[in-house]
Amino acid sequence: MDSLKLDTSCTALILVDLQRGIVGMPTRPYSGSFVVEKGASLAAAFRRMYATVVYVRVDLSNMMSIAVDLSHGDPNNPPPSSASELVAESGVQPEDLIITKRHWSAFGGTDLEAKLHGARVNTVVIAGIATNFGVESTARAAASAGFSVVIVEDACTSLNAEAHRFVFEDIFPRLGRVRSTAEVIEALG
């Protein structure tokens, strides 16, 4: 594994779904609050280096309506809009970019790619909840759009530990580089 160096003039942090309706779900191998703490730490480090910080939230009361075998909830009883609010503990600041999505990927149906290209970003560091849903979909889309991708293992979690492990061992190393929060902060210089 090569040492990671991040040029903060062209690197962005993307934090996925650190919001009320998701952070409190039972997750493994890390709790939602642990991932929020790691995400806030990453965001603070990126801001200190004047790097782009992006918070992505899914609009749980207005999810994209597509035919599926297993739904995300009761379409006749959507969660309250407060479920889509970012948790304050995530450290979101007024200068951060907020992206609202209607499905898993932060790139699908949003202007995230255009905003990142406009900021001359060519590398994205991704963390959040859930590893094999929003985080993986966003990482796949980022790689497909030509961004270099870094995924932060201890700043992600899933609905079960096996799903998290599988994605980090078998998928993410093929999409980019897998590192810890400490390694990413050190790579910022």
C-alpha cells in the first residue's frame, strides 16, 4: 500500500447521509455516532487546509420512486422532513457545500459532479452511512466520472458488519484507496 498524499487544492471530502433519520439506525461495525465523530474530525481537518467539504443528505420524504422488491419504507407514510436534516454533531458549517439527493448516489440527479469540476477537484475522500448503499454508490459514480477516490474505513458503517467488510475488502480497493481517518488527516499535510 503506497503512502497517501492529498493536494488540498484539488481534493474534496464527501460525507454521506450523516442525518437524523440515518445516524440513529443500528449499524455495524461502528455506531452512527462514532462515524459522525470521525466525519466531523475529517471535515475540520479539510477546512483547516481550505479544502472543499461536501455534506450529502438524502431527502427521505421524497425518495425517487422506482420499482423495487424491497422498499426503503412505507411510501404511504414517509418520514418527517426532520429525518433528512444533517445532525449538528457532523460539524456542518455555512461554507460547506450541501447536496440533496433522492436515491443512493450523491452524483445521481444532482449537480455534485459539476460543482466539483468547477472547484477543480480531481480527488474525493468519501465517508458516511451506509457503506454498501450511499457510500458505495457515490464511490462507484465518482470513479466512473474520473475522480481519484479514497474511502475512509473507520468513518463508514453499514447495517451489518459483514456487508461493511465485504465492500472494504473486495470492492473499494478496486475503485480507489482505502485508508483510516488518521491516515487521511496525515495525508493532508
